[in-house]
Amino acid sequence: MLLINFLIILLIFLILSDLYIKNSPKSKLVLLPINYKIKKKDGLNELIIDLKITNNSKTKETMVTNINFELDFFKSKGNEFFQNLNYQEDIYIYENNKEKNLNNYWPTTIIKSNSELFIRVIYKFNNTNFRKKIKYIWLKVLWEKYGHFGISKRKDCLLINLDSQKQRLNEIFEIPINNKYNAIAIKTDLLGCFDDPVKTVLEYCKGIVEKNDILTIGESPLAIMQNRYISPQNLEYSLFSKTLCYFFHPTSSLATACGMQLLINKIGVTRISFALVIGFLFKLFGIKGIFYRLTGSESSLIDDISGTVTPYDKSIVMGPLNSDLFCKEVSKYLNIDVAVVDVNDIGGVKVLASSNKKVNKILKRNLISNPAGNGDEKTPIVLIRKKK
């Protein structure tokens, strides 16, 4: 009887905790990338970046008290970073359809409920060999939000490919799988949230795809193009996340407070605790994986920091959204079957979505060797092709 009473009290405590976490005051400001362009002006290389901050609250206005931008420069091969590039930064905001130059000082700016603030950042580089020295810019947006929730500091990072306007050369690697199939791994640039997922895949596959190919893309590159990654600094981890993460293998993405907090924010403490208990009981009988079945795909698709390529190795990458729709759209344009997959180097193959369920078994058999690789290969797109 005492045990039953304890379990009831524990369940009530967990439910109340979830209600508190869900309903505690939070900012609903979100920074979103729009686009960027590069041009020559007055003999200088000029980079123009357009962003917006959206207030998704229906009732609360929120203030942005400060924004700072930092740039990391690096090139593709080996991801070497560069310092001491000379540039000028100008920040503009748009109010009432008018452009306002902030002259390097960010005034406290109110964003009303269900409103947007548009921001333009212009960089003028003095280095004449600027484009030859670097290929990518990792833009760090450090900003502060102020409102009914208190004050919150946030860090958002965006990848800018300075070669994106150039014609991309198709680079492929043919990898034998078995007697029936080959894998065609397609090399890409580093992908980022400015890349439209469907258009990007179509561009890289142009002139490569053949009839009856099966196109696969890794879940992490797709999620990154959907802006589904977050800096750990943005997560307010709790006592629950610090405690629950101890129940996982050290290599798991849920073995850190931030990785666990991300899952708590998605599905709640109660469901995670329940899944842990049931999973432990099934493990006693030699049945594994019950926790991930009970917590859904969100738990298995979280990649903690160091789980992907530079510069995303300092971010937590979540699972992609609308994978089924993505597969259907790409399949319609290319007229082949398409799938989003999660593959690792120890033989694990999950088909998260596909345009044709009939190909799932073929993919599970032929992706065991992980032809896309788990390192810095930059081959997120792989075609499974039947030998002729």
C-alpha cells in the first residue's frame, strides 16, 4: 500500500512539474534567416545578410535589448580558420517600411505580439584576396531578449557559403556494396539553413540520377537545412535533465543535461520517466530499445555536440520536420524513389521517411556499410543503384 501511495505521489509530482515547465513564462521570439548575397561595390567585396526576428506570442510584446554579430572565417579543405580579416559592419532595421541605419548601436527595440522585425547586416571587406582565402563564414548572432519572462541571452549561428553563387561541379564516388547494388555518393558543400532542402538536392543531383535509382539523404543534413539545430547556451537545463541524463550510456546524446533538456522540452518529464522504468523492466528480460519506442523518434534523432561536422559540432541537431513531404516533392521532380535515413558506422539503418515504402527493405540491406560515411566526407546524398 505504501508503494502504491508513493507511486501516485511521484506521478502527481511529475505531472505538476511538466505543467510548470510547459506553462512557465518564456520568450517566443525566434530569429530566422531570409537570404544573403555577395557583390562587388566600389572595389570592395560586399556581403548582405537579411534576417528577421518573429514574435510568435499572441498577447505579449517583447524587447530586444542588444544584438552583436561575430564572424568566423574558414575554408573547406581541412576547415582551416582565418583571423585578422579587415571589414566594416553596418546594421539596419526596417520600421514602417523605412530602412534605419543603427550606426553600430543597437537601441532597445520592442517587437509587438504577432509581429516581425527585419534586420539587414552589410559587411564590406577590404582584403583584395578575400574570396580566394576563405569559402565559408560562420555568423554568430548574440542577442538579448527582455520581457515577462525576465532577460534571456541567446546565440544563433548561421553558415554562409561564399561560393554559393558559383556553378557547382558534380563530384561523385562510386562505392560497390554487393553483387546487385552500387552506391553513388554525391559530394556537396557544407550545407546550412540558407539552403532550400528540395532545391539543393535537385541541384546536386542534376545529370547524375538514373532511372530506378533510390535517392537517400541523411537526417542530420536535412535537419540543418531546416534550421533544426540549437546552441546549448540557449537551453535552460533543470534538475530533471541533470538527473535523468545519468541513466544513459556516456556516448548517448541523452547523456548530457542539454541533450536531455531538449527532449524534456519536447515530450515532458513524465513520459521520459515512465519510458525509463518500462525500458529497464524489459531490459531485465533481454529486450532492448523500449525506451526509444515509447519516447518516439525525437529521442533517437537528437545529435548532441560533436555529433556532426564542423562547424555544427558545437550545436545540438534535432530530427528533421516533414520528411514525408520532402521525399514526395523530390521524388516528383526526379521521378525516382527518395528516402530520409539515419545510418551509423555500426550497422544501424533507420528509414525515417520514403516516397515508396517498398524500397525500405532494399535500403536497410544496402546501407549497412554506411556509404555516406560518418566523418567529414560531405557526401550526405547517396544513390542506391542496381548494377547493370
